[in-house]
Amino acid sequence: MLVVNVDHPSPGLVNYLCAIGCDAVFFDCEQGSPDIESVENMARAARLGNVTSLVRLWSREPWMIERMMLRGVDGIVAPRVDTAETAEQIVDTVRYVFPKNYEQKTVVVQVESLEAIDSLDDMLAVDGIDAFFIGPVDLSKSLGHGGRLDVPEVAELVERTTSRIVSAGKSAGMLVTEKNVRAIQKTGATFLYCHANDFLRIGMAEFKARMAI
């Protein structure tokens, strides 16, 4: 499943990404600039393109989950989920908002701290979570490596965490680039997350290379 962070609050861009074949679009309200209205408009564009829309929250509070999901998105991505109790609260809120069709909604939780790693087995047992999205940069910070990914301890922890998720029969998510996507796929991860800006960067570099020939 190719999940593309739109990177810009643009329904037109969402429409185009749907047309060229992404599996899901990702609206980032944690680190990005979309507001409530733009999320609603982008979700509408995704529905017209028959593509799943996910919104990453800036807060896991029930009122925020409810407000965002009522904008028409298909699911949520909850950051900084460290315990099974928190994961259960998120699932319960989605069920509260959509009592008749909550099974049609997607719930993704981010695993990005040592506390989350310690609680992972319990979180994997929570019914209603569709994917566990690993945050290697934040895991690196938790280990004291300042976000660096080129440290063996970080790579080993990410690999072990992916294996635990996959072995439990759950979907593991990872950030992928053109350089590592094949290797990430081989780990069994199926929630493959990337950025629209990366497509622009890759396309620009290739086009300039062709101009230089």
C-alpha cells in the first residue's frame, strides 16, 4: 500500500495523486500546514478519486479525533502512542463516532518511543488497529542518537520492531524513499509511506539529467 503525504494543502494535488495511482493520501496536521477546512476539501477530492484518505492528528484527544473524522476522511494516524491503554482509547473514540460502520474506518498508530517498544505486544493485541507506523527518527532520539538513522542500534531496533509487528499478523508502516523501498518491502512492511515532494525532487533531477544529455 503506497501512502503519499500530499505535503501541500491542495485538493487539486490530491485529485492528481489519485489519478496517477497512489493507494492512499495522507494529510499531515501534526507537522504540516493543513487546517480543518482544507482537510475537508482534500478528503472530498480523495473520495472523488476513490482513494483512501488519512489524516495525522496533532492531538489524540477524543474531541480532535471526532472533529477530524467528521470532515470525511477514511481514517486517522495517531502520533506518539506509547501504551495499549492509549491505543484502546483511540479505537473506542472511533467506534463512538461511527457506531454503525467503524470497521470501515482506518486506525493507524505510530510507534516512536522506547515506551511504545516496551508496550508493543500489548498494543498489538488491541482489536481495531489497522497498522503500526514506525517512526525511526523519534526512536533514534529515544535512544540518545539525536535522530540519526545511520547508527546500527537504531537500524536493529527498527528491524526487530518491524518483525514483531509482521509476526503478529499486523501491518507495519515505514517511511520509504526511492533508495530503500525494495529493502523495506522485504522486511514485510506493507504500509509504505512517502512524500509528494520526493516525487517532485526525483522528477526534477531526472528531467534535468535528460536536458544535460
